[in-house]
Amino acid sequence: SKKKPNNIKLYVRRVFITDNCEDLIPEWLSFLKGIVDSEDLPLNISRETLQQNKILKVINKNITKKAIELFQEISENKEDFNKFYEAFSKNIKYGIHDDTTNRDKLAEFLRFHSTKSGLEMTSLKDYITRMKEGQEFIYFVCGESKKAVEESPFLENLKKKGLEVLLMSDPMDEYAMQQLKEFEGKKFKNITKEGLELATDEEEKKKQEELKKATEQLCTVIKDTLGEKVEKVATSQRLSSSPCVIVTGEFGWTANMERIMKAQALRNSGMGSYM
């Protein structure tokens, strides 16, 4: 039997109508349980008519608003919020991917480990308070596991410069971050993609240009050797001890996203598993 879309029962003037109404709440709130009793819907409403009913849209909007207010209340108690986040963080991230209206509000509930947060998780608001003077971006890296992202060579130079990086290891993070472009005026920057500029002052920029000129021939030789396997070879601003790293294009999938999609494709040959 098909799984019910949510756990909300619809009543009209205390008469049970249905417990299988998809439009009552957005999909990302499917973990909510409750009863909606409406005075405004007709008692003899059919399922077909329900789907086109404008009152349902209002109910949906109000439930979502109320849910976000409740999450806000929970977030005021750190211990309670940690339990809530452990259980429902995937739903919050799915909401960010899916719900354009409430995306910014939901982003306030996100919590991530970072290169400076230790065992605790940090909110985006707290990250911003720790940003270095002149720092334009919120830096993040996605990977298969917490250990993998912590040991990522992409972090080398950012750590050296004292720049905090958010460590993301949940597959849902990749989906959420595709839609979440900025938070409180600060843009997000995936450090595994090209276009990462870490030189801040003129002296550093000059050094970078000199290094680029000095290694130009070497880059050409490597590119000629690898041929079609790589798009281009360039000097890096992100490494301090590793010899090289493979970076993805600014607008393409990251290597981690490709891994997630391949895993889904193998598990389910149909397109249903793709978001």
C-alpha cells in the first residue's frame, strides 16, 4: 500500500473528512502529526475538489508558519534543539531545497561542524560573528563523512589563514546548498569548486601572479600529458602542503554530488530517486 503523504487528519466542523490530503502541509513537514478542523470548507467536499480549494493553501501556509514558530521556540533551549536537529535536520534541509518562501527562515535552524567549532555544531549566525575582517564569503566543504572533510586538502590554506570552514557530510547538505546562495548578505563559497580567491592584499596578489607565471610551462606540460582527462591545469591558492588537488567547475556538480547521484542511480535505475 502507498505510504501516506503526511500525518495530518482533516476535519470539517468536527466531522472527519480525510487523513490523506497532500496539500495540507508541505512535504518537508511530513513528520508533523495533528488535526486540522476547518469551519470554512463544505462538509460534502470531494477529494478532487479539495485539491483545487484555495482554503487549503491558506491552511498550508498557516501550518508552515506555526511550525516555524515552534522550531524557533525549541531553538531557544540548546539541549532540546540538539535533540530536535538530530531527528529532523534532513527535513529542515529538504525544506531549504524545496520551500522558496521560507528558505531564509529555515536557514537560521541549520547547524554544522566547522574547523573552529570543535565537538559542538555552529549556526550560520554564529559563524558570521566569527568572520575575519574583510571576509566576504561563508566557506564550506561537502564530503562523504566528517572524517573525510576534516582531513580534506582543500582546507589547508584556509586553515593557515585562520578562515573558518563549515564541514558538511550529510548528502542532504549538497541539495540544500544548491538552493541556499546567501545568508544575511554573505554569499556561500564551496571550496572544492574553481574561482576561490584567497589573496586579500596587493602583496599577496602580486606573489600569486608571479607564481602563476613561474609555473605556466609546468601547467602546460601537465595539461598536455593528461589531455582530455582535465579541463585545465592551474596554480592553486588553496594548498600549502599537498602537491595537487582536483577541483570542479564553478557551475558543475561537485565530486561529492556526483558520488551521491551515482549511488542513487545504482540503487534505483529509474529516475524516481533523483530530486
